[in-house]
Amino acid sequence: MTTTTRKPPALVSLLLSGGFLLLAFYFTFAAVQGDYGVFRRVEANAEKDALVAERDRLRSEVARMANLTRRLSDDYLDLDLLDERARDVLGLIRTDEIVVN
């Protein structure tokens, strides 16, 4: 008794190999450019860095404005700052000053 082994047809193995290749290509593409891929992570990190820089800039601006507000408050009045703001906002000058534009 002889046993013969059947080899799969070449077309079936070719289609199966092509299917696996397409599946591998799809998952590789999704890993690189998908919603949770490498490029999206780089974009998210860049956006995070920009937002952190904006937050730091706003914090320093708030600190500066809090300092100016404190210096013009009833508890602590900085006369030099008051004089500067009055000159800037109201356009006031002293009689002994010369205005240069």
C-alpha cells in the first residue's frame, strides 16, 4: 500500500501568502499612521509641548499682573507705579518736563 501526499495547488498557496502579506501591510500601516499610530503620537507630543509653553507664558503674565495689582492696592501703594500709569493712561506730564515723540 502506498500513500500519496497531496500538495496544495500553487494558486492556493499563492493566494494564502498574498493574503498574509496584505494583512501584515494593513497592520503595519495602522501602527504607523492610524488613530493611535506613531505619527499621531508625535503630533500629540508636539501639541502638548506647545500647550505647556503657552501655559508657562500665561502663568508668568498672571504673576506680573498680580504684582502690578498688589502694587496699586489699598494696602500697598507704589507711588512711582501710580505716577507711571497716570502718565500713560491719562497722558499727564509735569510742567517742568519736555515731551519727545
